[in-house]
Amino acid sequence: MNLLGIDLNQPATYKDIWEWVSVSVPNLIVIIIMGALFVGALLLPFPKGKDES
């Protein structure tokens, strides 16, 4: 049963970022998503409560 439609029983492909850094593609996707969530958490405003005057 293959729900994803891709074969996960093979080695991951690696990308060379710099000469001395190579990252697997699945890890690179996770890093990009985590970075986007971090930037979104910094830029989105906090919800404001009711003012008690």
C-alpha cells in the first residue's frame, strides 16, 4: 500500500549547498518550512484581548 505515490525504499538525494555542506532533499524541505514558520511567527501580530477600562 503506497499512499504517497512515491517509493520511499530508496536512498535520499543530496544537494550541495556549499562545497562543504550537503543536505538531503527531505531535510531541506523541513528546514525551509521551519524557517517560514519562524518568520511568520515574528511578523504576525499577537491577538489582542479586551480592554478593561
